[in-house]
Amino acid sequence: MSAGSFNELDETDREIVCALAADATRSAGALGRDLGLSQPAAWRRIRRLHENGVFSGRRVDLNAEALGFGVTVFLGIKLASKGRVSLEDFERAVTAIPEVQTVQHVLGLYDYRLRVVARDLSDFERVLRRRIMTLPSVGNVEANVLLSEERLPGPLGAL
Amino acid sequence: MLDDVDHRLLRLLQSDPTIPVSELAERCAIQPATASRRLDKLTNNGVLVGQRMVIDWTKLGYAVEVSLRFTLDKTQPRAFDEFLAEARKVPEVIAIQTFLGRVDVRLSVIARDMRHYQALYRDRILTLPHIADIEALMHVATIKATETLPI
């Protein structure tokens, strides 16, 4: 399946993608019952979606707060002197920080966008000072504390 | 509350959500029935929220992903609620986050290509209510996306 292949998915496929994006533990049998398919037919569709790379991975969602992580912060990071810096060095170092959950290379006001978890604000300060500010060629850093977050089904849900 | 075995179970499950209970049990040196019982308890306690598949939107023809960061006009008392309600109606918005900081709200927006993005931006984004300022960050690459907690 190549880029622009959205139309190769029929409505049933889209419903399966939406259902699994909401709950990955649903079985082919249960999905099939909801969509009026036999278990083998649902299973074949799911396998084809996997084979075509429609899913980039599977995630376990944990309640961060219940596990003692009360603070999530998004950081925008600008690298200091672009010409001479090694992006690979920065990326290798930032990826190794356990509190850093996601790293995205972006174009715009910042070069990288990080999602960082911490136990509380003073723990976040520790991560910021000891881990982030010491990264190779890190320049300007902007922090925004996450208050709420919601995931939406995206264009599949609207069809 | 949670003991070392619980933490180990969650750590293993985070690193590989498809790992069977029998293997989880073996690697935690407990019986499979005990592992199942502990996982059920973690689910009932709300610690283990669930599992989801992550959609690769590029494979579905959405090549462009942009982070739009908004500052809202806070002189309007209902600015947040009204902005969020309208943003939820845009199908290409796949995530909404609110913040304490210089940025008030961030929308993750996907589009088929730059032309599609341009149309979306003009017709669906700029028309959202109570916007004071917008900044766009275009996604180039995802370097890390484990989203795991350091437990």
C-alpha cells in the first residue's frame, strides 16, 4: 500500500482501524460480531491492515498520575549553532533520557519538540537542569505544562 | 499499594504490549494465574488504562502533520470552551492538548499534502473562535515515540 492509498480501505476497514485504535485488545471475533463479519473474515482484514503497515505500533496506556507522575511538560528546543552541530549527537543523547517520552524533529520556531514526564515540578526542574540543559548544543528552551489531553479518531471517524 | 512485581509487570508490558501472560509470569517468577489476577487488579484500580493501536497516517495518505500552537483571547470568558468545541469538529484534528505556559492550546492536524493543509488552515483553522495568535511546527521526523513511563 503506497501513499495516497486511503481509498483502498473500504468502510469496514476504516471501522476496524478506528476500533483497534481505541482498544487494541479486541479480538477478531468480537470485531466481526460488531461489523457483521465472520471471525475468519474479520481476522483476514486485520491481518491485511497489519501487513500494509497501517499501524505503526501498539501502546499500553498507563495512568501516569496513579504511578506517581503528576507532571507532563512539552519542551520546544532550539539548537544553539546550527552549522556546526551534529543532529545525531543531540538525538542520541535526548532519546536516552528515560523521562523523555517522545522526540519530534520539527520545522518552525523550534527544532525539536519533547514530551517529558516527571513526578512533580521540582522533579521536572531536576530533569530540565541535569538532563536537558546539558544536552549537546541545546539552545533556547520553552516549557509548557500539560493540563489536559484528548485523542480524536481523526478523518476515519468522520466517514 | 503497588509492589515491585506490579512495577515489573507494567514495565514488561510497556516495552512489549503483545507479550503473552504466560511469558510475563515467567519473567516475573510468578504463576500465570497470579499474573492474570494482578493485571486484572491493575486494570480495576485504573492504573492499566488499556491498549491501543497507533495509526500510521502516512500509510493512509496523510503525508503532512503539523502542530498548531494557539494563544487564545482570554478576555473572552468562554474562549477555551468555545475554541475546543469547534476544534473537535474538524476531522483532521487528531489530538487536542491544553497547557499552562506561553501556549494555551495545541492541535495536531494531519493533511494529505501541503495543498490540502493550506485549504484546511484557511477554511477550518483560521475560522476557529477567539484566536489571539497561532504558531505552526511542521513535523519532519519522529525520533522517539515510546510514550513509556520511567517506572
